[in-house]
Amino acid sequence: MMLALLITLTGLAAVALGYQTYALRRAQRGTAALEENLSQLHERVQQLEQELGALCSASVGAGEHVVRLEQQVRRIVERQNHLEMRASVEQPYSHASQLVTRGADIDELVETCGLTRGEAELLVMMQRGAA
């Protein structure tokens, strides 16, 4: 009876050992698959880090370009304002000069062009003195 019990226990131990061996091999295959997935994920992370670095560099370059464009626009706006002010200041004198050429007198220049009397007199003297 003891022998039968030992044979039965040995058989059970062999089955348990076989099952453990099977489970261990399966776990090893799972571990290998996990290691492969981990390796692929690591490569993907490195690729994404490189892409992120490139995007950051491009972003810095774009930011610098935007700053230069803003400065250029600011200069253009200042120049345009300057030209508009100059044109608005010169326009009455240009119009008044044309009127003097056509024979307008000082009072007409004051009324039509909004010049002061002194400005109108000076313009008339300059135009008639040049003629």
C-alpha cells in the first residue's frame, strides 16, 4: 500500500512538475513578448522625443520670425503715420500755391485753405517773387 501511495504521489508530483514546466515556458514566452513590446515602445518614445525636439526648434525659429515681422510692421506703421501727417500738413500749402498761381488773393487763401493771414501773405510773396 505504501508503494502504491508512493507511486501515486510520484505520478502527481510528475504531473505537477510538468504543469509547472509548461507554465514556466508559457511565462517565458509571455515575458519575451513583453520585452519585445517594451523594446518597440522604447524606440517609439525615442522617435517621439526627436520629433518633439524638431518641433521645439521650429517653434523657436517661427517665434523669432514673428518678432521680426512685428518689428517690421511697427516700422511700416510709423512711417505711414509720418507720411500721412506730412501729407496733411503739405496739402493746404500745395492747394494754396495752385490758387495763387491762378490769381487768388490773401483773403481767399485764408478762407479756402485755412491758412493764417501771415502764411497766406508769405505764400503770395513767394509765388509772385518767383514769377
